Amino acid sequence: MSVIPHPSPVIRHRHGLPRTRAALAAGKLTVGFLGGSITAPHPGKSWPEPLLAWLVNRFPQVRVTVENGAIGATGSDLAAFRASDTVLPAKCDLVFVEYAVNDYGTATDLRNRTREGLLRQLLATGCDVVLAYTFFNDMKADMEAGRVPPSIAEFEILAGHYGLGSVWMGLHAWHEVHAGLMTWPEWLPDGIHPENRGSLSYATSVMAYLEKELSAPTTPAQRPALPPALYAGNWEKVRRLPFDAVQSTGPWTVRRWYTCPGIDWALHTTAPGATLRFTFDGYGLALVFHFHGLASEVRYRVDGGEWTVTKRDRPEWCNTNGWPRLLLVTDTLQPGRHEFELETVAEALPLPQGCGTITTIGLFGVIG
């Protein structure tokens, strides 16, 4: 059975790119990227690479600076906290946001709040934002049926509300495969991560978007005022709790975190039963762990309530390298002051590992 071409457009032009056009005219453009491993700068095969090569060739008189804050296995929830230490201080003129894949398994109501909060942080600076949608196999059934996968459809609601351009890069590559211009293994050798050919396909669709936007004879001089939020409790107002505000018992140290852009230091212990305690003002709390195969679990509670004990999956790919894994404690508290307590818990592991006892926390994120 042949696959009917998908009816949705690959590219949607909305408000335009006034900040980008002004930066190009001034001769200096700063481009930012936020997303998962499909967009991350390592190992140098992601779609931003051919896109940036096109950009500097298309505008040879412009000095292009790049801030790629994408990091594998992370979603818009962590990005809402990391934006303030990556693309925002870089004063990006143009930011691409790619989380349709990594947010896919997150509940709709939560990802709506995290995404909108992230977008509102970016737009408050006046930069241009473009949404970029990639692909993984869980989207295949919807696309074969001519539907828009929910994770992308929900992003499009935000795009329409805020006047953001969007590029469905995954649909462009899908069309190339079904036209015989690229094989599936050339696109996605492992089912999710493109290499050189697939990344070029993704980038080509963004090049087409930018070419039309930046060649248009007229465009608004600036973005319109930020409209009211769509989703109550969105993560626009987030902040980090400083380590000095955290009381600890047991052998904790403060150490460098070298593998997560935007998180420079972490609290670290290898002792089961080590504890942390602090108060915070807001309606939500999230912690970011360096999580890997030898990590401990933790138990925690808020305002003296029942203890919650974590039991997190340990995918083989994370081994001892790990990744920055966000634990959402809650974002549905009554606004105000709250107390949080945490204790490390040794996790029994298959031999020869024995037990996971390593706890590394790089961020205590307050919401609201």
C-alpha cells in the first residue's frame, strides 16, 4: 500500500524575523539552539551544522556567533531552567527550539506549561524564535494516517498564539524518503538520530524557511507585545535556589559539573542516608541530577508530608556517563513558602555493581 503524502505544510510563516533582519543588517548575528540530542553540538553531525554553513555562505559579510545549548535526553522542562545560563545571556537574535521528540512522553498539561514558560522567557528578550520539529518512530502511525502527532500539534497552538514560524523538518525528510530521494537508514540509522544525510535534509527545510523570510521585501520592525499566557502555571517564572540556602547532613561536597552546559556546579555525595533540607517560595520545585547506572535513588517530602521514594529507569545507554535528569517534585502547590527534605537511598543493582550510591544534584529549581 502506498503512503499518501501528508497534507500538512512543512513550513509555516507567521510574524517574521525582525530581530534577525536587523542583526544581519548590522553585520553581527547570534544564533541559539535549544533541544535534545538531535540538535546537540556533539559529535558535530546534527542539523545545525549544515544550517550554519549555509548561513555564513549566504551572508558572508556577517559575523555569526553560535550558542548551542541543546543536550541529549532532556526536554523543555530542563530548558526552562537552563535558558537563563545559555541562550539568554548570549543575547541571541534568533533561537531555534526543538523539543517535539523529547517532550513526547510527557503529559500534555505539563509539557504545555513547560514549553510556554520557556517561550515566554525567550520572547521577553525580543529575540526571534522558530520552532523546529524532528521525528522518531512513535510519530510514524500518525503521519501515515495524515495526522499531526500530538506533541507537534500542541506546539503549533503555541506557535499560532505567539506568532512564531515553524519548520516540520521531520515531515520534509519523510517526503524525501517517500519520493526515493533518501533511504530510511540514510535518514535515521538508529530510528531517531540523523547523521550527515539526514541532518542535511533537516537543515535544508530550515534553509528554505530562512531564505523566504529574509528575502521578503517587508517585515514588521519589531515583534508585537507578549500576549497573555495560554496556560495557567506555566514555567515562565523560574529560578535557581543557591547551594548556600541548602542545609546538609553527611559528607556532601560542591564539585564542578563538566558535562551539562548551563550547570557549572553540583552537590555531590556517595553516602547513603545523607540528607538535604531547605525552604523555598513558589508553587513548584524541580531537581536536576547527574543520573547514570551507579546513581542512588532518593526519598523526599514537602511540608512534612508522606515520603516519596524514587525508582527511576536506568537505560543501558546512560551507563556511567549519565545525563542531566530532571525530577519534578511538584508544580501544583499553593503559592507561598514550603519546606523540602531529601535523603539519599542506596539502590540495589545487578552484580557486579552491587549498589548505586552516587548522588549528584546540579540544580534546585523553584517554579513561581
